[in-house]
Amino acid sequence: MTDVSLIGLGPMGIALARALQPKFTLTLWNRTAERAKPLLNQGTVLAPTALAAVQASPVVLICVADYTASRSILAAPGVVDALRGKVLVQLSTGTPQDARDNWAALGGVAYLDGAMLATPSQIGRPDTPLFISGEERALAACRPVLQAVAGNVQYMGEPIGNAAAWDLATLSCMFGAMSGFFHGVRICESEGLKIDAFSQMIGAISPVLGEMISSEGEAIHASQYGEPESSMATCASSGRLFVKQAREAKLDASFPDYLMGLFERSLEAGFANERLAAMVKVLRQPA
């Protein structure tokens, strides 16, 4: 018997194993057994099958490409029965509905769904965030294991899809901001400005940008869109400048065109004198 079993040894799985090894004994399983060889030592062993890995430990982590791959592993004969009385933590990526479907298929197994907001190199740090949803008693049973891989474990409630929802919402914010940043890079390049200076400046003012996001979020939560410091019409004028500059500099205009499309829909809906947060009312309309 070992403390923890880990199924899946892609780049993230290997990082999880290395973070766990100083504190726990491990059983590993991966479809390609060769990946486990550099990790094997006195406290880490390789299981011949996924079933054997599940049987070996009271806490089982699974981190594979997606929920489809996870379900194919868990569907092997005897695996679900072997999980009863243990805690299964799903760290594969997917949607909230994927999480609900996976949980339903496991028929009463103590199941936690997790979403790691980190790259493999960030695993094991005290500030690495991990969203977890599911039964709180199950979390209590394996919290030390999870904190070994991500020091900032955040319990998002019992509904099993919550962690995946928080993950996708956070990534949406990140990738949206990064898309804007990349367009900003192209603006700088078109004018011969230094990219490193631009990126350093964005990093330095990020607390101010975060404050703006928090303010708009509070307005949406309270459904209070009036008395803007900067109205939708004012913000839309900046959007027009993005489009104009892209045309003048012959840049890829996909980002400013998308943004201006949202501004135009918001103005057409009558939100010109409301704050930027009113754009969410446009996005709530059926696709």
C-alpha cells in the first residue's frame, strides 16, 4: 500500500509526481510505462494496471488529457468497485458538464473535481491555485495531498461542475486579456516601440487593471449600470480608434473588429450612457 496513486504521466502528471514524492509514497500508472521509469525510487512504484493503481492507495489522482480519456480508464473492469471507500480526485480538464457526467458515471464514489491554474513548472508552489468542487468531507481526507501540489487550494462548493466553471471563467479572462495584449504588441511594432517596455508597463499597472475588473464585476452583481465614470459611448470611441489604427497600419484587425462589434451591439441596445459592464446584457442575449 502507498499513500497516493497517480494515473497519468503527461507533463502535468510528471510534475504532480515530483511534487508529491518528498512527502508521500506513490503508486504510478500510465498507458506508456516508460514514462514512469525516471520517477521510480524506494517510495514510488509502478502499477501494472489502472486497477492495481486504484487498489494501492486511499487517495487516487487522475490527470490525463481530458474526461474522455479518464472515463475510458475508469471504465476498465473492477476499477469503480475498487474506488469505493477511497477518494478520487479528477485533475483532467473539461467543462462543467463533463464533470457532472463523470461523477454520475461513478455511482457514489467519493469524487472531487479539480482544476489546476498552473503550468507544470508552477506545480508545488505555495501560491499555485487549485479549484476543487465536490463533497467537502472528501476534500478534508485528501487536503494535505492536494496542498503538496498546489498550496492555494480553493474549495468552490459541493456542485461538482463548479471547479471547471471557475477554471474556464478565469481562463476566459486571461486569454481575453492576452489577446488584447498581443494586439497591443502589434500596435507597438507598427510604431517602432519596444515590446519589452510595453510588457513591463502592463505588468506594473496590472493592479489598476484588476481594480477596474473588480469594479465592473460589482456593478454586474448589483445590476447597477448607471452613473458611469466612463460611459459605453466613450469606451466605444476608443474601439473605433483601434479599428482605424489597424486599417492605417495594415494590421490584423480581428481583435478590434470583434471588440467594436460588441460595442456596436451595446450602443444599438440603448446602453450608450451606461457603464462598460452593461455589455454583459448584450452577451446574455441568446446566440
